[in-house]
Amino acid sequence: MNSLVSTATSRTGARILVDALVANGVERAFGVPGESYLDVLDAMSDTAIDFIICRQEGSAAMMAEASGKLTGRPGVCFVTRGPGSTNASAGVHIAQQDSTPMILFVGQISRAMRGREAFQEVDYRAVFGTLAKWAVEIDDAARIPEVIARAFRVAMQGRPGPVVVALPEDMLSDIVDVPDAPRVEPTETWPGLTDMMRLQKMLWAASRPVMVLGGGRWNSKAVASVVRFAERFDLPVCASFRRQMLFPADHGSYAGDIGFSLNPRLLERLRQADLIILAGGRFGEVPSQGYTLLGIPDPGAALVHVHSDADELGRVYQPSLAINATPAAFAAALEGVQPPNTIAWSDWRAAARADYVAWSEEPPANPGAVQMATLVRYLRDLPADTTICNGAGNFAIWVHRFHRFRRFGTQLAPTSGSMGYGVPAAIAAKRMQPDRTVVAVCGDGDFLMTGQEFATAVQYDVPIVAVIIDNGMYGTIRMHQEREHPTRVFGTTLRNPDFAAYARAFGGFGVTVERDADFSAGLDAAFASGKPAIVHVKLDPEAITPTTSLSALREKSLASRAVS
């Protein structure tokens, strides 16, 4: 097998493309095969690239996105034209909203057929132009090194995101003479000395500071630098929505995450803060609580916004100090920021920590025979480097509120709120890090969005454990339905299969949990099987959130309508 970058002349476009991937250190790609890029598959077969054959293009794109989250370099996905590309769009949207580097390669019709609405013809620049950072079609095989180098750079630099590259099938078979481009490394944007001195002065003048971490382009070294900074300044630190792996939850400075079902005490603390340092994130709709947490355009408090993309600075909120820097560079520069002789906010930090511990210590009892507290306790007892993956649904509230993420790289969850993400992300994570424990926590509707990828896990012997929380409904939508249209249930009820039997049908392990006494034993058996496993948890439909039941929600909604 030849895994070296070719410098030979007279290569096909497909060979040049694959050589460009090898040059950029691509070890793994995900996809669904298609006749539109057969030449690429053939060229890839001569390399060490691990090509994971998936069962649906959206899942393949989600796996590539998860890969980008874990490595900081673009996850790579290949799909065919037309419906293959539109199926993959879900993963592209996740990469865009989650600021994840990713490249989606799409097979395309032959160049001579364009404009005739040929079989599965799509204008990819038009379709993906507003969904991706960049959408391009390569017309000339001689430009492949140039375009692929730019694609890697666009995906990684500034605010990371997805790039879509269309590949006309006849272009892939053209033979041209062109040298390879070197490996692309993203530019780190460093904060200026003046910026860091201003930050130090603002901290010295503050009495109620809070730091919020979010966005992309983080790594374990940057997280460690921020931890040291928080210790030196005795500073409360929050994680943005589904970015809890950016600060260890067992650290005394951690004050919680800013997402759905936000701790009311943390919300009030953020509103009382006289200095907010937002590093890496954007304060989008969810962490800003529907754009109500801060004033727009004047935040109403001193705001230091640090972001790798200058276009994000002042886009919504006008900061007191805007710092155009990557999280890694900013975190390194924090080492030079000195704390005041006397820190005035130690009690403020201690109270923030106490509020977090009280909010997240133990899930309250929920209706029914199975208790979500048992799952939370089990997850907490797993190794600290366990990767927890989830899609979207009310089931995720228990994970986000009560689980303690302690290491960087242990959380894969879509800030875009995409259902079906947990299983594909878990497969990617376990394939990339086989020595780590990987758990996908899924809802019943959530799982069946991409549940066919369990076959992929079995095919590649990727022993993930998928915990399916089955309450027989689209729970989040049902919750909103009961709030807005109580007693008028429509379009949210599900009739589900036997998920344990589903797992066994694919060749995996399956167990059903209907009593709390069997929960831990079922999870133990799933891990001990050494196979891809499903733990099918029958949750009472009344257990709609950790704080309320479905009937209580309905009664409250009806009572409010009666008063009005």
C-alpha cells in the first residue's frame, strides 16, 4: 500500500485528489459509495485511508463532523450526487452551527451534461452556498491541489466550518501533470499585548467577573491554560451550550453550563456580572437565552469578546474589548495576565460553585419504575476520558445537567440541535479512539433518525454502547405541545420496535430495562459483551423533564389559560 504523497506527473484527477488528502494527514473518511466518484474509491484503495462505509449520507456527514470536533482538522465525507448530497446536508448544517472543520466531497454529473437537468443534477454552489463556509466545483483536474489546499484552510481558519467540493465524474478521470500542494496548517491569530493589558485592567476593576467558554479551535493545552488562569484569578467559569468539555466540572471554579434548562441562579449571576469574558463562542440563541441575557447592541455590562473570526466580533453585541484571537493563542497569552494583589470576588466564585453543585448533584426522582438518576450515577463512575455522545431531545437534559464532564474531547453533541447525532458521533469517536469508552445516549425518536448505522458499528466491530431512552414520543415537541395546546395531542406519539431485538438482529448485543433494579446490570452486560450494544430503557412518559411531569405541565398550562 502506498501512503506516500505522490510527486509523479501524469496522474488522474482522482489520484491527485487522494494524494492531496494523504498530504493533509487524512487518516479516515466516511461515506456512502456512488458511481459518480468511483475513480476516487479506486484511488483510495491504494492508500492507508480508513474509509468507513455508512448506511445513509446524513450519518456519514455527522461522523465526519464528529471527527472534526475531536481532531481540530477537517473531517472528510464522500457522497454521491443529487439525493446523496441533500441527505448529507444535515451534517453540513451541524458543522456550520457548531463551528466544526469538515469537507464534504460530492460526486457530480459530467461537465458536458450541466444545465440540462441531467440525472441527479444539482447546482452545489447554489444549494450549499448559504449552508457552508464555501461551496466549489472543480472543473479542471490541474487545479485540484490548489482547491483542496484552500478547502482545508477555509475549513480550519477563522471560525471553522464546512466546505463542500463537487467533483464532476469525467474530471476525476482526466490525466494531468501538476505537483502536489504542501500540508495546510491553520494560522493562529494572536492577541496583541495592548489587548491583554486592557483585559488585565478590566479584571482589576471588576467585582463580579465571569468567564464563558465556547466555540471551536480549542485543544487540551488551551483548556489547561484557562484552568490555570481561573485558579490564579479565583474566577468563576461557565461553559456555553454543549461545550462542557472545555472546563473540568470537578474543578472549584466551574459554575455550570449555559444551555437549555439553565440553572436560575447561574442566570441571575450572569445578569449581575460586571465583566463577562466570552472566549471562543458567539453567544447565540441558546446560551443567550433567546438573545435576552445581554442587551443588543449594548450588552449592558463590560464584555470582552475573544473570537478567531473578526467578523464575529461586534456582529450582535458590541464588546468593550474585542480580541481577534484563536482560543489556543488567547489561552497561552493568559499566562502573562497578572491578578490583582487582593481578589475581591472570591466569595462570588465560591457561591457560583456552590450553586452549580446544588443544581447538578443528584437528579430528583422521576415518575415510573426506571430512574434517570441511576443512569447519571453510572455515567459518572465511568473513566474520566469516556466520551458521551447525544443527539437532541428532552432526554439530553439529564446528561447535560447532571453528568460531570472532566476532560477535553469527551463530549460530542450538536449545538444545532440535530436529532440522530449520537450514534454516528459515537461510531466515529470509537473508531478513532478504540481504547476509550464511548456511550451514545439517545431518545427513541432520536435514535431511529440514524439507527441503521448500528449496522456500521457491527460491520467494523466498533463496540459502542447506545442507551435508548424510550418514552414513546417526540418528547421535546410533546412538552411544547402540552404547554401551547394542552389536551390536544397530535403528531407526537411513536410506536417503537423492540430495540434490544433490533441490536441482536444486526449481530450486536441488546438488553431491555424496565425496572430500576436492572438498570446498572443491563449497562454492565452491554459493556461486558464487547459488541456494539443497545440498552433499551423503558421510561415512563410522565418523566418529561427532571423538574416536572407531563401531567403537571398540562395542568399548569390549563390553569394559566383558565386565569387568562
